Amino acid sequence: MIKKESLCGAGQTDPQGVPLKPHPDAAVATLRESERFAHSTVDALSAPIAILDEAGVIIAVNRAWRSFAEVNDALPLNVCEGANYLAVCDAALGAGAEQAATFAVAVHAVMRGEQQEFSLEYPCHSPDQQRWFNVRFTRFSDQGAVRVVVSVENITQRKQLEEALRESEKRFRIVADNTYDWEFWLSPDERFVYSSPSCERITSHKPEEFLADPGLLLRLIHPDDLSLYEAHYRKVCQMRLFGEEEFRVVRSDGKVRWIGQVFVPVYGEDKAFLGTRASNRDITERKRDEEMLLESEECHRSLVASSLDAVLLTVPDGRILSANQAACRLFGRSEQELIQVGRSGTLDGSDPRLAPGLEERARMGRFCGELTLLRKDGTKFPGEVSSVIFTERHGELRTSTVFRDITERKRAEAELGRSRELLRALAARMERVREEERTRIAREIHDVLGHAMTDLKLDLAWLARRLRDARITSGSAMRKRIAAMSRRVENETQVVRRIATELRPPVLDALGLVAAIEWQAREFQQRTRVHCEVEPVGVLPALGAAQITALFRLFQEVLSNVVRHAQATRTEVRLTEQAGRLVLQVHDNGRGITQAEQSGPHALGLLGMRERAGALGGELAIEGTPGRGTLVTVWIPTQPA
């Protein structure tokens, strides 16, 4: 408390040096000003503060205390001036009753002078957030009277940070304990302060053994690696450096394991050195793979050197690193000459197939195709080129390119192509001859046999009239025999007409392709009882005789396959023109042809159909869907091939 002697006027004297007594009004004013200053100072504090008298009654609170009470929905009469703090604590119920009782005991102890102050951290959670506070009770005297200052500090942020730190440490421990790698921490004086359980899998020693014996790790190092590792270990630990090393350890069972180790120095927020963290991974399998890779590379070099194909090892931009003897023979250059000219010196730059460039396509991963190759003497020859990009174990990109002289193969392919063209021309010629022969035979059957059957029928009719004129009864054996012969001749005449029609339908020559297809569909439906519907056909371009005949014969083949294999009850036929091509489609609702049936050894009929379409410059496609039928599509150009 501010003493009255220190108020305004104290210590002043008159001209003779006699001390002046303060004026009573001035002293009161100064005291009040001092009290206002004190109250303002307390009100300005951010911590909630209340002052209790000897009975526990609140005699003063600051603005922060009132705001704290409002936020916590406390009634002013319970927590502000005039309220008995101890009585409120004694009356507390529910979750805060135990804390309130502790507060009451602490206030009594401080008031009695048993302790100068008391502090306690406690939670005070609201429905929407978790909060923690620290309450402090401090005893002081005011002009002989005992007073207790109650101050409350919101420590929620500190508690949250502490909780986050604990969670972080917990997560680290969970991760470290369950990681496949062996993690350990060294203190600044190089003692083990933590070792993850994975150390036992790698070294056959438990974590506590490393914690109890700092020199255990060095004793496990393989003798051949010990000196190098010790130098590395001292360097990274004493100089506090990041470091990587690979070494071997010998387990207690005598097995040797390779370890890849990474040392990382760890510093705190205040830049203080906390120690060294080491991550250790068992790389035994990787080391074994590297050894196998070295052996494989040696084997690969041997295979390349003895290969009959030319092989160049290059970088993606085309520079040659090495060439085998076959490459030297193929291009007529030594290995050094090939290295000097590069891959582009082995290719004919005028070959249009190089665009956008072999190097570009090789850089994208892989190139395989035919190019024109170039020998040292300028000779050009066809070659097959296969280029694959790969990454060496050191990380550099390399391209392996194989060259093969295909001059003989190209010559054989040309001969085969000419042979196939001749065979196709022969097949077309045979088909034309067959159609001409069919037409001739059909005409002969129709003209000769048809006329003969007609003459025979007329003779039988004449004989029947003579018998009738001779009054021979119709029941006689002769009349019956002549009637039977007439019926038989009539049937045979129908057979002759059918054979002639099947050999060469007259409607095909008389009315054209559309009428012939419609006639054939009707005949097919009457003969097989399979419904065959032809969609209306628009105006079609004029076709050559060979095209009309081939398309009609293909249509007959398709209908024949429907009867023999499809097990269908309905067939739809469509004939249209699309983009200068005549398209015939036949779709049935049968079982659907399989891929195996299309390419099997018994699919010669389908092969013949494709050849017939190909002879006209067209195509034939067959699509089968199990349980939903088969669609056969034939395309032929509207102009003769």
C-alpha cells in the first residue's frame, strides 16, 4: 500500500526551513489518485484477478475477472465483489466439486500463513473446446489485515503444445518401433539413447544390448570394413555431419549382412546439438543383386560380342559407345570408325521413314522397324532396326540398337508377293471360267434337256390322245402307265429347271443383283423354313458382271453356312452403298460363330469367301456373338478392281 507520507505535500518546508504539514484536502486527493492508479493498473492486467479478505469475501476484482466470469456463464453475485469465494467453493457440485474443495483448502492454508502461495493447474472444458487454467493464491497484508490475491492464467495453448509434443513423441516411437529399418539415436557423447526393435532382425542383438554396451556396434563390423567404418563413424559424429556408408556386420550366428547407413545430425529449436540419428537398412539382397547384375553384364557383353546380328551401344543422342564385330562387318567399318561417325552414319538420311527421327523415337523408349542402312562404301541396303533405351546402374541412359541385313528376306517377300498375286489372278481366272462353264452348262441343260423333256411330254400326250380315240378305257394298264410317265416327265422337267437355275439364275443376268438376292432369299426361306428378310434397297451404282456374280455367290455361301452351322430361325439382309463401296450385310440370330471356328482347319469355306472378296479389291468380316448370332459384312468397290 502507498503510505500517506508519500502523498503530495510530504517533505515540503517554509522559507525558514520549517517542515510544512500537508493540507488535509490535498492528502485525501493524493490518496484517491493513488488508489485510482492502482485500480487502473490492476484492471489493465490480462490475467483475471480477485482479492479476498480474511473471511474469503471478494473485496475487489479487475476487468479481466469479470470478462472471465461472463465467458464461463457465471453469475456476478457468485464471483464478483461481495460474494464469498469460500462459500461458492463449498457449494460446488458436479464435475468441478473436487477442484473447488481443493481451492477452499488451499485458500485457508494461505490465509493461516501455512504457505505463502499455492498454485494448481486444472481443466475447465466448455462444450465446444478443451481449456486448461492455472490458479494461484498469494497471501499479503494490507495495513495489518490478511488478504489473498486469486489470479487465473489461461494455459490452454501451452497445454495443447505439450499434448502435441507428447503425441509427436508417441507417433515417432510407434513409427520407429515398427519400422522395417533399424533406427538408433546417439547422444552428443556418442551413447545409445534409443534403438528400434529391428536391430535384432539385422544384427541378432536386442535393443537393450546396444543401450548397455556403446561399443557393441563396432565389434559387430566385419574385419575387412572396420577401419573404413571407424573413420567414417568418428567423422560424422564428432564433426556433426550428414553421412552415408555401406558396410558388413557379422551376426552371432555367423551370417554376414550388408547394411546401408545414413547419419543425420539433429538440432533443437535453439540450435543446440541434440545428438545423431542413424537409419540402417539391410541391403544384403541389393548387394547380391548387384553382384548378379555385374555377372549378367559380363554375360551380356559376351553374348553381344558373339552375336551374329550387328549391335551398337549408344547414348540417346546417337553417339556410339561400342560396336560388336558383326556391326563392323555389316557396315564395313572398324569399331573406332563407327564411334566417329555415330549412329546417323549408319543410316540413309534420305529414307523418309526416319522422320521424325530414329533418335527421337529411341529417346521415347523403343523403336522397331525397317530402315535403309548405309555401308562405308556408300552401298545402301534394307535393314531391320530395333532400338531400346535403358538405364545403367549408375543412372546414365543408354540405347542398345540391333541391325540386321534383310536384303534376302526382302527379295523373298517380293517373290512371295508376286506369287500370291499370280495365285490370286489364277483363282480369279478359274472363278470366271467356272462361272462361264456354269452358264454354258445351265444353258445346255435348259435348252437341250429342257427341250427333250418337252418333246417327250408332247409325245406322251399324243399317245394318250390316240389311246383315248381308240376307246381304250382310262382304267386300263396302258392308260395308267402313260399318265404316270407324264407326271414323272413333269417332275423331271422341274428338276432340270432347278439345276439350271442353281447353276446360273436367269434373274441374275436378266434383272440384276438386287432382284437375284431377293429371289435367292425367297428360295432360301421356302426350302429351309428360316425367315429371310431383305431390307428395301435404294438406287445402286452400275456394277460389272464379275462384281455382280462374285457378290451373289458370296451371298449364297453365307446362306449355306447359316443352314449348316448357325441354328438360326431368322436372317436379315441389307445391301447399301457407303463411301464408294457396295456393302452386303447378312445377320442371323443363331448361336454365333466363335473365333476358333473362324481360324480352325475346317474354315476353308470362309477362306475361299475372303479370297473371292479380295480378288475384287474388297474385304469380308465376320463377327460372332455367343447366343446373339453372326454378322457377315462384305465390302467391294463399286468400280472394278
